[in-house]
Amino acid sequence: MIPWFGDLPAFRRDPLDFFLARGTAAKGPFVKLAMGLAPVYLVTDPAYIKPIMKAGEDTIDKGRLIQKLRDVIGQSSMVLSGDRHRERRAVIHQQLARGVSTTYVRQLSAIIRHHAALLAREQVFDAHATTAPLALRMTSMILFGSRALTPGDENMLVEAVHMVEDDLAASMFKLAPDLPWVRRRKTRRLDEGRRMMSMVINRARSKAAESSLLRALQTLNLSDEELNDEILLLFLAGHHTSGTAAAWLLYHLAVNENLCDAIAREAHSVSDDTGEIRPDQLRNAPLSLAAVRETLRLYPSAYWLSREAKQPVELANIKFKRGTSFLMSAWHMHRDPRYWDRPDEFDISRAHMKNPAYIPFGAGPRACVGMGVGLLELQLLALEMAASLEFRDATPFPAPRPKPSVTLIPPQIRIEVGLRQTVLTAAAVA
């Protein structure tokens, strides 16, 4: 094998082990990787993440690795730069921020409580098989408003995501181009998955609420193709990342009885007399938020990201030439013992936001635009599920390793629950 591609077999075999092994063994802030003809470096010191992510677009920007996503998400904001990217991001950010501060809490809580009731009736369920459709419904509500998707539409969207996700993840780095018949098979599957997603989205567009994110995007006067691309991106990013993170969060509620009970008490403390969580009281629910942040530390949905030098740049007294790709792995940064005490343990007492190695949503002005909504969805999930359910068992234990695809996919995790019999208020515990 030619040396230019020497690291690709290990990366393709197990990217999580690859990033962690190369990152923790690093002697400097950058490790050169043999992943092709163009230079690629793994960033191993968190001190250089923000300088890379905050650099001007003419210096460091989205590069060829991200552009490979065009096959699925087209000309959406993930692959755009400049004014077009900033314009779309501003509209999305404004609409999401408005929803987080007004209507989302009650709407999302209602969806989660409905699912909690279904789980109590089933008693035994698979974590990710449960959270994937739950996250889909939450994302659909934000994008289109309530009841925009039928159960059949939801099933079609889940099937479409399954059709494209593994091929999309594998396409980021290749040892060689696919053989012609393999390429044709992948292209057919990608086209079919994208067609299915577009079909559902077009139906949902006709039923979208006036307060939905879709209506906000329509103010940009995008073409139908551009609007569909943007919705596809938001749908894939929103439901897939939240769905996988939610499965891991349920797992840790199930194996940490004391934590689950404490979050149930916290839910009671921030709810009104009818049991509804009060949006203005969520700031007084630090325990549930810490559990979410720790879940995202151990299982960051976006476990690696990349940027590319658009002109020669110098970092840490190292000169990088134009075309250099910088890889930043949250999986490595979140588990490197140089930056975290007992990095493999679930510990909600960590000072996540004070640690520069904590990057579940990226960093800088181009961090994930859905960060606030994602945290809200997961915090409400923790509060509502803990308040409604008693978690009795979870297998396997300890936590199994995820499957690295577009996000970190949980393997089958069996969880047993029942309805919570008593309200765990602080007074009741005393």
C-alpha cells in the first residue's frame, strides 16, 4: 500500500478507536495522517479548535470532505459559505430562538409525555427504536408544526434515512473509487432515499403551520430545490442526532436509579400545579441539563468534523499549505485523559462548559445552529421521562460501544420500565 493512504484501513475499520488512539498518543497539537494525496491533520489540542473554527472563510473554511455530503443534502447551508450561508443561518437561528423561549417547551413536552405513556404500556423496549421516531416527531413539529406528518410519512422518512446513512458515512474517505456496479447500486439507493424524503417533505410543506421553521425559510425566497435541500438538512441533522443522543440518555437514566429519582424531583420543582413544565423555570433545573451534557460528552452525535485551509496558514508555529484538511474529533477530545478525569465514567458533576475540550456542537460562530433546540429536547426528555417512569432494568451493562455512522448509532439496548408510582418531591424524600 502506498504510504499516502496508510491510515485509511485503520480509520475505515474503526474510526472511534483510530481517533482515540492517534489523539491520546500525540506529542504535539497536530498529528499528520496518511489519508490521501492532500495533507490531513488531526487536531489533538483543544486550544487550537476555536482558532480554526473562528478563522475567516477566506483562510479556513468547509472543504472537500464536507462537500461530499452534497449527494444527500444538496445546496443546503451545511455546504454553503459566505453571504448565502449567513443569511440562512440567521433566519434559522432567529426562529429557533423564538420557539425555545415561547412555544417549544409545552409542545415538545406533550410529545414526550405521549411516548412515555406508550412505553409504560409496552414495559420493555429497545432504546434507539423508541427514540428515533420520538426525535422525528419533535423535529417535524419544529419544521412544520403539529401533525404535519402522518404515521406512514414518518415510517417512510425513517426508512429513507436507513437507506443512505451508512453509504454517506463510508464515502467520506475511500481507499479507491467504487467499482462501477457498486457505484450504480449506491447511486440508486441514494436517489431512492432522497426521493422518499422529498416526497414526504413536499406533502408536509402544504400543511405547515404559519409559526413553523419552514414558513420562516420561505421568507428567503429560495427556489423549491433550495428549500427542499435546507429542510432535508435540518430534518436529517435534527432528528438523527437527537434520536441517537436520546437513546444514550435513557440508558443512563435506567442504570442510575438515584440520578433518575433526583431528576424526577427536579421535574416536580419546575412544574406548575397541572404538572406542566414551566419554560421560565428550566434555568432552575441544572441536574437534568448536566445529565444531557454528560451524555453528549460520552456520545457526541457529531463525533468528528473537518475544515480546510483555503490559503497557507500558521498554527502552533507550524506552517500548513493551502488544501490542508484539519480533522477534529469530539470522540477523542471527550475521552482523552489529559483533558478529563476518569474520562470513560458517566459523571454529571463535570464542569463541561469550562473545558475547551468539550465540543459536542462544534465551536465558534459556526457551531451547530440547532444547539439550543437540541439541548432543550434532551433536557425535556430527561425531565418528563424521569417524572413519568420508573426504570427497572437495562441490558447490556456496561454500556455497549456505538456504531460509528453519520452519528453514533446505539446497538440494541433493552430497557424495562413501569409507571412511576409516587411523585418524588423533596418533601416526600425527607
